[in-house]
Amino acid sequence: MAEQCGPSLSTKTTVRYALGSLGTGGFATLPGLVLIYYLTDTLGIAALAAGAVVTLAKVWDVVIDPVIGGLSDRALQARGSRRAPMILGAIGLPFAFLATFSVPAGLPPLPAMVWVLIAFVLAATFFSLFQVPYIALPAELTSSYSARTHILTWRVVVLTAAILLFGGGGPEIRGLFSSPYLGYFVMALASGLVIFIGTAAAITIVPKPNPEMNGSLPTGHRGVSRPVNPPLLNHYRNSWKALKGSQPFRALLATFVLQGLTTGLMLASAQFVARWILDDEGAVTLLFICLIGPALLVAPAWKSVAGRWGKERAFAIASVLFLAANLCSVPLAWAPGYWIVAPIVVAGAAYAGMQTLPLAMLPDVIAVDARTRTARAGVLGGVWTAGETAGMALGATVLTVVLALSGYVESSAGVTVVQPDSAVLGIALSFSAVPAALMILSLVTLGRYRLRKEDVEYA
């Protein structure tokens, strides 16, 4: 695959790599948007218990990501390919995703909660098997600073389109059926098919295993040979060493985790804003179109901003713009209405940069790290995925804590309830003021990222 060895990338490689985000974006978006609401307002599970389901599944994800990253590096070392775990993840994820939203009608809350927990843990496991090797690939596909920005820009374009497709289309499919149980099942079935198409496309650019590797690192990877099957704890030791040994990685990861927490909280809150503030469950589709539509249009523009001022400065600009949109949304707590669309559109434009730029910066961090250490892109990718997962999961957890403290009333399908004013206020603040505070913290950590273009391109 000559196209993967030089600084430039073929159109085929760029497109197929980007299509992988149909799978990763779909799985990251739809559960974050509807799973808490599914648990509380269809299955009748209390808000804190619903949050515990999502959090436990994501904690498991965080635990296994470093192991998967270490095994991915050793698979690359031993066979010259990260392909095997990606195939397993691509096959298993759609089935586990479907099972998550297939709870039989009438099942009591406790067994329903256990059902969703087991299915979602399996889905998270299969997702990690694909995602961890997937995000390590750009550093290996090209050595060019600009080419990495290019491939990650198009990945984020597809990721943004996937978020729009799943976040807008998923609830619409659900709404086509009078039975919420059937609606969620068909939604998950259609989504699982699209997830499989995207992940399968990305796997086609991953080199097949090379039986002649005999444990040696592929060309272009520095370092010495390591044992193929180290003790389990070594994966966590290596992950800690990777985190401790790279200051740019720590700063970038901390920023991305805080912003993942921010967007995860807003994502989980959106369905509740539509139902209890805008008084229209279907309005969640409008909220998503307003957030993701602008992001889809302006994602390439952030590439130009990065080319002019550097990725890290462009990232800061996008973050400040998103913070401004959060602050403008705070009056929603006292003046509910569709005026919220305006700041959401601004947030959507900023969100594209908040996705494109850190993902384009990560391969640079990995490449700089590899100059002086044994190749550990998989380890860094595992830590990154664990952090990203933790951020998104904690967003849903924060929401459920706010709902519980503010007196939110859960319900089963077909049962009408009235929410207290305190619960409606909690929902509004979860969508505006709390995300704004988290964005301020993320700007502090971003200020500690000091890697520049000349540092990356230095040979």
C-alpha cells in the first residue's frame, strides 16, 4: 500500500478512513441522546439508576481501552496489522447495539435495567475493539503534519454527518411507531446497519497481517522488540507511562475530556429540553439539525484557520466561540422558546473545530512521542479513547444527578406525568450554565498545550 507510506494520502484512503466515523459517530451519538430518556421515560427506571447503567458501561470501557491499545500495538509488532480487533468490533457492535434497545414490553424496571446494562457493556466492548486501533491509524498512514490535518478534517466531516444522521434520524424513526418499544427497536436496527457499513469500509485500508513479520516492528517504527503477551497489569503500567511521559498528550487529553463532558451533557439534555421546555418531544430533531448542520458546513473552514494560525490557536478560537454560545443559552431557564436555535447554530459552527482540531493534533503528539520511545500509538490511542469515553459518560451522569436533585419524575411508556418547576430549571441549566463552566476549565488545560508546527516537523 504505497499510498500509506509517503506524506500524501490517496483519495481512496482518505474516504474509506473517514467512513469509519459513520460507525464511531453513530454509536457515540445515539445512546448519548436517547438512552437515558429511554431508561427513564419508557422503561420506568429512576434517573440515578439510569445514570448508573450508562456510567458502569462506560467505566468498563475505560478499563479495557488501555488493554486493547496495548494488544493493538503488539498485534502491529507481531503481524504488521491492527486489523483483527477492528474486524471483531465491526461485526459485534451492531448486534449489541440492537440488543440494547430490544427490551421486551412490560418487563419490570429492575430486569429491564440489567438487560440494558449487559447489552450496553457488550456494545462498549465491541466499540473499543474497533475505535482504539482506528484512531491510531493516522499517525501510521502519513508522516505529514498537513496531511494528517487533511485526513482528520474529512473524518470529522463524516463524523459530523453521522451525528446529524443518527441524532436527527434516530428519534424520527422512533416517532414513526405508536409503541415506543417497537420504535426504539427499529431505530436500533437501522442504525446498526449503518454502523456496520461505516466500520467495514474503514477496515479495507488496514494492512492485512504479514506472517513474515516474526515480531519485528514494521518499517518506520522505532524501538526494540517487546514480548507479544505481557502480564495484564503491564498494559496499565504502559498506559500510565505514556500519560506521564508526554506533557502535550496530557494537556490535549484533559481538554478533550472536559469538552467531551460538556458535549455529552448537552447531548443527553437535548431530549429533555425538547420534551419539557419546548413541550415537543420531536423538537430534538430540530435541535440536532441546528447544532450539526452548521458544523457540517464549516468543518473544512477550520482546516484553513489551522493552516493560517496553527491547530492549537484555531482550537482555542473554536472553544471560546462554543463557550459564548453556552453563555447566551443561559436565559433558557427563565425564558423558554425557540430563540435557543440561534446560539445552538453558533455552537454548531464551533463544535466542528472542537472535533477536527484535537483529532488532528493527536497524531502529531503520537509522532513526536515515537521519535524517542518505542512505538506506542495503540497505547496512546487506548488512553485517549478511555478519556473520551469517560468524558461522554460523565456528561450523562452529571445530567442524571441534576435530574435527581431537582426532583425529576420518571415514568413508564404511556404514563403521563407533570414535572416540578425545579426539574425544568435543572434541565435548562444542564444545557447551558453547567456546560459553560466546563468549557472555561477546558480553556485552562488547553493553555498548557505547547506543541507547535515546528516541533512536529523537526526531524
